[in-house]
Amino acid sequence: MTGTDSTQQPQTPARPRALWAWALYDWANSAFFTIILTFVFARYFSEAVVGDEVAGTEYWGNIVGITGIGIAILAPVLGAIADQSGRRKPWLVAFTGLCVVATAMLWFVTPDASQFWQAAFWVGLGIIGAEFAFIFYNAMLPGLAPAEKLGRWSGWGWGLGYVGGVVSLVVALFGFVQVEPGFWGLDRDQAEHVRATFVLVAVWYLVFALPLFLLTPDQARTGLSPAQAVRAGLGQLRESLAQVRRYRTILRFLVARMLYTDGLATIFTFGGVYAAGTFDMSTSQVLQFGIALNVTAGLGALGFAWVDDALGGRNTILLALAGLALSCGAILMVEDVFWFWVFGMTLGIFVGPLQAASRSHLARVSPEHLRNQMFGLFAFSGKATAFAGPLLVGAVTAATDSQRWGMSTILVFLLVGFALMLTIPNDRPGRVGGHS
């Protein structure tokens, strides 16, 4: 191994209180992705700041895509360095704080085209903070939960995140967007009733992240200086890349996940923008759709946890990808908002199982002595091409002047990921081992 062997997991699993505090962070984090990145700020940026739905979709795609490039470059490096320094919580606290501050600053983005660069700057920093924080959050799980319950806690974390998304949207909708004019003394002409939801997200994220910061144990320090941790981390990253080539099916899985995660992330990034632009849905209607989508996603995450145990992670992933592709295709074809709702709710059912089964699949097939390195590459695979989907949607939307054609590119990522997963042997629930 390169550097100090700080990747070994604690032998004693954490207490349930610490695990529930860990899972609650997903509840906290989900408010940013639900309200800022998907349903409220994305639409506000396109319509109120840019002032043109098609151009707004293009610019939003460019912002998210360019930010994703930076995340793809830095994520594996930061993860490897953090492995060598030992503790993960300082990194988690720092990036959570970055996202909270950036999100709060979105309050000052007024509905005016002159606010474009301010909006792009703060939302970009918020995305970086939230995404990097989630890397270290995910990396904590194998050291907290017993091996036989990794999939269970992974699913419960995702499910709690969807519940948090629903509750935060309900609070945003009925606490700010739909309240009587003048209730909070907010100026609707300046969209303060919408902008207040951005402050809500900042407070929500900070408050519900505190239990993890205070109650969940962290790994011990390794004693390496920052310079030593950097050198050892870069060496670990090189070794991880060399090791993963020895496990060809795991490498194919990581590539497949890289693609279908990009497609899934793009669906959520542009969900609110597409609903508003193609079906002329108001902010309140977009929020209602987001609430219903998170409900079905949460139900799917809970229900498919048993399917994962029965069929294995690989087959659960294939089932979820098939359901996502069919639902997404139907959404792009329908003209009536009723059918948009029907197929949107169907799509939601398959979101949670895809995410939870991906994590449980790797937990089962990774060799025990390489598991932390594999999960480092797992985090990288979710970010390496994060820029591709949003950039492609933005480019095709601009070229065709059509949101439908732009969003249709998502199917490419889902279907290619499905094809690659067909080449991967299934994992048996409860089995941990590598495939050569």
C-alpha cells in the first residue's frame, strides 16, 4: 500500500444513533439538490434571470457542466488525500459550509439579467460544496455499518433523502411560494417569496447536518503532515487505478455507472426547467410535481431494497435502468400534462433503487482489502463525466431550439449503461468478493 494504511475500516460498527445521524445528512443534503438544482432555482434562473426558457436551459446546462468538469478533476485527488490524512469529517464540515454560504448568497440574486454572473458564481460554488461533501459522506458508511447491513443502510440513507426532499419542498411551497401576499413582508415583484426558499435550503442543510458532525464517529488521524498526505494520496490514486485494472468486471461496472449516473443526474438537473418550458408549469406546479416525484422515489427505494436482497444488485440495476429509459422516453413523447405526471411518477419509482443498488453491488463484489479504494473510484465514476449530460442537453437544445430534443440525449446515457451492465456477472446478496 502507498503511504499510511488509513483505509482500513474499524472492526466495531457504530451504534444505531450514530448511523441514524449519518443517514440524516442525506435528508439535509437533499434540500439543495431538490430546491436549488432541480425544481426552484433552476427555473428561477431560466425565467427570471435569463428571461428566456430555451436560452436559460442552455446557460444552465453550461454552468452545471463546467462545474462538473472541475468536480471530475478534483474529486479523486481530494478523496485519496483525505484517505491518507485519516479523518473525513473536517472535509465534510468544510464543504458543507461552502454549500450553505453559497446557497444563502443566492437570496441576493434578483430577477434581472444583470444578476447572471452572480447567480452562476454562487450556484457553481454551491454545487461544488454539495458534491464534494457527499463524497466524504458516502466514504464514511463502510466504516460505520457492519458488512451484512451495508446495502440496508445505503437504501435507508437514500430513502431518508427523498423524504427530506419532499418535506423541504412542502415547506417551500406552503411556507413561502403560496402564502398570502404580505404574510412575511416579502416583495413579490422582486420574487422575494421565491428567493426566500434559497435561504430556507441553507438553514435546512446546516441544521440537519449537525447530528452527523456531533454524533457520528470519524477515523483517527494518521499523523501525516499535509504535504505527506498529498504525496501519499497521489500515490494511492495511482495504485487504485492500477488495481482496478485487475478486476475487469468491476471496471466495466464503474464505466457503466459513470454513464447512467450522468443520465440520471441530468434528468434531475433539467426536470424543473423542462416542466416549465414544455408544459408551461408555474413555480407552484413544478414544486408539486417535485414533491410527488420524491414520494415515488422514496417508495421505490424502500420497496426495491427487498428486490436487491432477492435478485442481487446487478439485476436490480438492470430493472431500474429499463424502467427509467421507458418512462423517460414516454415523457418526451407525450403532449398532455396529465401523462407527463403519470410517466414522471413512474420514473420516480426507479430512481432510488438504481442509486442504492449501485452502492450495494460494489460493496458485495469488491475484495475486502481493496474496498475503500474501490469506493473512492466509485465516487469518481459518479463525477468523471458529470459535465457531459448537461453540456449535451444544452448544445442540442440550442441547435434544435427544442427542449424535447435536448432532453432526448439522456436516453443515450441510460441505454449504453444498460448494455454495459448486461456484461457484468450478477452478485449474490451477502457475498463480498472481486471478479477478475
